[in-house]
Amino acid sequence: MPNPLKYNKNFDKLSYEEKQLLEKNKKSIADFVEHSSTLSDVNYATRNAHAKTYAVLKGEFMIDPEMRSDLLYLFDKEKYNIVVRLSNAHLKVKKGKKDIPAYGFAIKIKDDADRTIANYPLVNFPLFPINSVSTFLKLFTAVNRFFIKKWGNITPLLSQVYHTLPNLFALSFLRKSMQFLLKKNDFMLSFDYHSVGAYRLGEHMIKIKLSPKHPQRKFGRDLTTREAIENFCYREDYDADVMIQFCYNLKDQPINILNREWKNSPFIKIGKVKIEKNSFLTPNTCDNELLSFNPFESAEIFQPVGKIQKLRDEAYKVSLQTRKKINKLLKYK
């Protein structure tokens, strides 16, 4: 294989227009979070994406002892403690309704002093339909405003949806969507989980995949998603391989084209995630909402890469700051 491409900060640069749209989006995020308890069937402030928390678990990330020697230097231990948040991608938390099968598996890796080394918010669909930062920010802002004021903001939302539709017809995205539909009723912990964008690994750039060793696709079919997860996690261990792909060239492994899968880059196993049965961290909903999985709260050598990824930093911060302001008051009532 050729040598992987090296990270360059130009991959992350936003234009002036994109920065202005981001400021508007941040305002809409804060407004959404402030109204989130009235929008959802809960009495606390939620995130404005992946709002529903199914479970928060503790586990371990174990380094593969047979990993390539040129990668081992990045890891100073054989295993690390992790915190995992299992979530649903919907913006609102509604009880008694069937959840859309869009799931999150966010991992926080910690050192012995309980400091965060890296955050990786992974999802069960590997592609993102929108490559344009401006298009995404306009749509996301319109969605936030629609949920707050409903029909008063329906026209701007429909306009942004119309401009977004062509992005959904990329061949790679359509193919993956068809494959996904065939598995839409599968148990949440039977899915592979992916980093939609790229991340740094030292001076290079990678994508990440988490693949369960013994997927039980039909587990808990007669239960709600939350009930199935709780049932599984009380009785079963969860084991998954952690694999990476390197970026060797931008034609086959594009950084800022997120609706296309990387090709000609083999998956390399670097370790595994293990969650032992009955490893629930906390049942307190306010505590869960105070957790942050911002991937920019990571060591420099594990930071996200790309323009869409860059948006996450400010968005996560605004969401967390607003949730903290509200939920800390609720916690101590």
C-alpha cells in the first residue's frame, strides 16, 4: 500500500459565508435546547440531535496486541476505560412511539485520572447525505426553527428540503440506503457503527468502524428499543472489533465528500470494545444530559477532520452550555 496522506488544516477551513451561517445555526440550537423539555415528553433539557438516551454504560477499549508496530506508539496502555452513550438520532423524545432506526453509539475514552482522551460519536449509517456546509447549516437551522414555531416556519423548511433533495440521489448513498432498509428492524446492538467523517490518527487521517462479534439481529423484536437494550445489557456482554481505514488519496477516500464510501482502503483492526453485562453507569437523566461527547474535546492526534466535522465543535458546545444551564438547576431542585 502507498503511504497514507498527512493531515492538513486546510481540510477544515470554513469560508466567511459558512462562518456567518454557523452563527445563525448556533442561535437556533440554543433556542431549541431551551424549548426541548416542552417539545419532548421529558422534564429536562435535551440535546438537539440524538436527544433520546437509551443507556449510558461503562466498558473498556482494549488495544490489539498484534496491531502494526507503526500504530502502537500512539497508545501507551493495553486497555482504556470508556463511557458509552446509546441514543436515537431524532431531535425529540416521544414516549409510546416507535423509534426510527437511526442510532448513535458515542464512545468517550479516558485515562487513569478520568480525563478524556478522545470522543467518537458513531452512527449506524456510514454516509451523510449533504456535502455542502452552507446547505447543511441552512437546513439544520430551518429544522430547529420549525420545531420551535411549527407552521410559522414551514415555508423556509420546505425550501431548504427542496434544495437538499438532489444530495439524496448519489449512487453510493442510494445503494447504502437500500441495504439499510433491509435491516431496519434489527436489534440496535447488532449494527456496525461508523464515524461518518474522518479523524486524525497521529499525522494521518482515518475513518472508524465498530463491528459486533456476535450480532443478535432478532433480539428483543417484541420489545421497545429501550427495553431490548436494557434486557440485553443486564444479561449479556457486548464485544465489538474496532477497525480503521486510512486515507491514501482524495479520489478514493475523500475527506469532504460524505455521501460516498471510501474504497481501496482495507480495514485494519486496532482493538476491541468490551462492555460487561450490568454495566449501567447512571440512571439519572439530568446526569446523562450533562455528559458531552464533543469529538473536539480530544487529544490533538485524535481530532476530527473536515468541514462538516468542524461544525460539530461549536454546535456541541452551544448545546452543552444550554443544557448545563437548565439541567444543573433541575438536578438540585
